[in-house]
Amino acid sequence: MNGLMMQHPLQIADILCHAERWHADSEIVSRNPEGGIHRYTYRDAARRARQAANVLTALGVSPQDRVATLAWNTHRHYELYYAVSGSGAILHTINPRLFPEQIVYILNHAEDRVLFIDAQFLPLIEAVCEQLKFLEHIVVLAPEAAMPDTPLGVQSYEALLADAPDTYDWPALDEDSAASLCYTSGTTGHPKGVLYSHRSTVLHAWACTGRDVLNVGNDRTLLPVVPMFHVNAWGVPYSATMAGAKLVLPGAGMDGASLYELIEGEQVDMLLGVPTVWLGLLQYCEKENLKLNPVRDVVIGGSAAPLSMIRDFDEKHDAFVIHAWGMTELSPVGTVNNNSRLMQQLPRAERYALQTKQGRPVFGVEMKIVDDQGQELPHDGKAWGRLLVRGPWIARGYYKHEDCSAWENGWFDTGDVATIDPHGLMQIVDRSKDVIKSGGEWISSIDLENCAMGHPAVAECAVIGVPHPKWDERPVLLVVLKEGQTATDTDLLDYLSGHVAKWQLPDKVLFVNELPHTPTGKLLKRALREAYQNLLME
């Protein structure tokens, strides 16, 4: 016997329709690429999204066509999130930090017909336009008065919207139909496409609003510094809209001063982004003797937040760091380490240590750690294993069915090595390719980095494993010092010796001016390993 419940498809456009009807006056604030702050409501955004959907129709976009964006976090980009997917086309957000040849590859691989672009990224397309096989229209996300000089045939987004009607009937779509497309950063080989559905996107957004997940409600003000071109900005444009939260979009201004201005001016109480962004914000606040008064929660993902950052946010700004973990293939949220009952009972020092973990799986995400034979390992906080996941917003393959080696019997192998403790808290030990295998033992590069970041002179660091004639691999620590600070290799090794076992200490400490990062802000350790592969072999 079946239940007698209605069947209604989960569709992305319904999220914005809900906000327009029930949270019409909640605000979306963004920094415009052409300058100034733009402010409007969900009512206004819904009207303009309908106009944008009519623009797509006028441009000849059909259901399931791919429509690309190369843009920062702005209100115009937000409108396209709903206009493209809601009309039945597929939104393909492109990371402008990719190499030009990667941008060409994914534009052609996705067969994008239309590109919406911020003016500052036009030179990227001007340089490669001859190689783009499917692109028919380029629309600059700017008013007519701010249109740049370019040899490309382009149109103004605002001019197109001005001529478009603001009535549009969102079509009834199959909830399993494709809604958006995001490519992995492609640190090895070509980037791979992850194709999200309407159903997976709505379920993911729904989960993120939960009290024990990101706690996104109508009373919150969110500043997603994670880019809208990366994994749908962690789903924030959907979850914030679903809850009617105030949404603050930073545009291209990722520096400490620009972020602080928005945080204070808009009374932002939740920040979301990768650790490298928050390092800059914390350093700016320290230099200017400022406090992040409105901020209650800082959601950190992308890479591990060092204990020193967790402590600084708490002790200097009364802000709680919510560690999260996910991947492009997970939409992206997989686990969240929220302020649990257990944490509230612990002294600060013990709580900080617990906060360095990536947390419990969100309901809907199944997770296990296994050994090399595929046997599940215990949740004792000690056993390291390959991290496997499955769930309704986790990819079951890549776009155009390329490279399916990451899937095992319905589980996705994340490529991470992790532990799970008796409380159910998962902690990433390392990427499997970044674990340092030394003399038959494994050394976590993340653990060493987190320890080194606690030194007061360290601004950023990376630990890599390099070949060693006796031990197979040994750790090397690369350090960027804070402005005006000094330290020696002995200083760093003495500091680390109080936190890690002697055999885990780096064989060398190197001071560098900067470290390479992937287009999504993660440390590019592959480049470092290549650069220093002979360091200990001489």
C-alpha cells in the first residue's frame, strides 16, 4: 500500500517563487563590478530573473542547452542562477582563475551556446575566441553606459533586460533533469564535469538550512565569499533564498578592507569561504585594531582551518568557526562540525581541538572509511582509511561519462584519507596523494600545517613529501612569514617539536614569498612536489 501524499517535482525556480511570495522584502546586497553597492529585494530579483529568462528565449536558448557564466558574486549572476536553470537550460559556471586552455576545454566540452560575462574577464575570451566551437552569443553583465571596448560582438545584459517583459511562466520540469554544471579544478588532467539536477540542488539547499547544518534562517545575514563560479557557491544562493535570509554578495572585493566594510555595513552574521580569504581578513582586522562585531558564525571549507584561525575568530571576534567538508561531486556539503552539545560542555582548548575536525555527515549523506581491501574501519579516531560517500546530492558519474574510476559499488571514493571518532566526527587526515609515506609510517601534511600555523610569525605554510634515499619520503615545510615578522628554521622546528613526534618533524624548513594555489584557493602541492623533488636526494 502506498501513502496518499501528493507528488510535486522539486524545481529550482520554485525556491525563488517561494522567496518572492513569502520573503519579498528580504534584501540582496551586492558590490557592482562597475562600482558602488546595489541593493534590492527578493521581489525585485524574481522580476528580473523572469526578464532574464525571456532574454534567454530571445537568444534562442532551448531546454538543456548549456549557458555559461564567467562572473563574480553579484546580483546579476544571482539572477542567472534562477533564470537559466528555471527555464530548463543548464547553468555552467566557469572559474576565471583556470588556465586559458582549461577554459577553452570546458567551454567546448560543455558545448556552451551563450556566455554571460563580467567585463573584466573579456580579455580571457578575446584571447581564445577563435578556439570556441559552439559559442553564439556573449552578454556582458553591465549597463550600456559601462560597456567596455572589445573586438568581440557583445551585448549589454541591462539593455537586454530593459527590453524584456517581466512576465514568464516557469515550465514544469522533470526534477531529475540537469540544472547546472560545474567542472572540477583539474589539478591532474582535464577538468571533469559534475552535472547537478533540480532534485539534488533543492534537497541540498533544504539540508543546508537545517539547525544542525548551516542554520540558515530568515533572521540571518550571509556573506558567501566562496565564489558563485565554484560549486554553486556551496549552494548558498539557493539555501539563503529558500529561507528568505539577507544575502550579501562581495563582487570582486575579496581583500580584508572590502570584506570588513560589507560585514560592518550590512551587519553580516555568517561568513562562508576558504581559509586563505579569512587569513587576509584577520590580518586586516589585527592591523587596524578592528573587531567583527556582527559575526556569529564562520563556515570554513575547501581546506582545513588551522587551530590558530579557530582560536583567533573566537578569542578576538567572538565568532564560532563551523568546519565543513565537501567536494564538487557532493554539491558540495558532506559534513558539518557545528556547535554541538559536546562542544558546549568542553573547556575552550579542548573545544578548539574538536573544531579542527570536519564534523558529522549531513542527513542524506552516507559515509564510511575503508582499508585498501575495501573493509570498513572502526570509528575509533585512530584508524585511517579511504573516505567513501553516497547520497541523493552526490554525483554518480561525470558529464559525458568520462573517467568513472572513482565509483565503487555505488560509493564515491573521495580521494581523501580520514578518521572517524567515537562521537561520529570525521577528520580529513590528508588527500591520499598528499599523505607522506615515510619508513613504513604515514605522516599527515595537514596535521603539520595546522601546528606550524600556530607559530606567531607564520602567515601561511605548506607541508609536502619529497623523495628520500632511505625513508622513501620525508616532510618539507614551506613558510610564508607575516609582514614584519622574522623566524628561522630552528625556531619553527623547536616550536613543532612540542606538538608532534620527533620522527614527524620536517627535514627542512624553507621560507618563500608566496605559495601556489589552485583556481579554487587550495594549496597546489603538486607544483611544490615537482619543484622540490630533488631537495633531499643530493
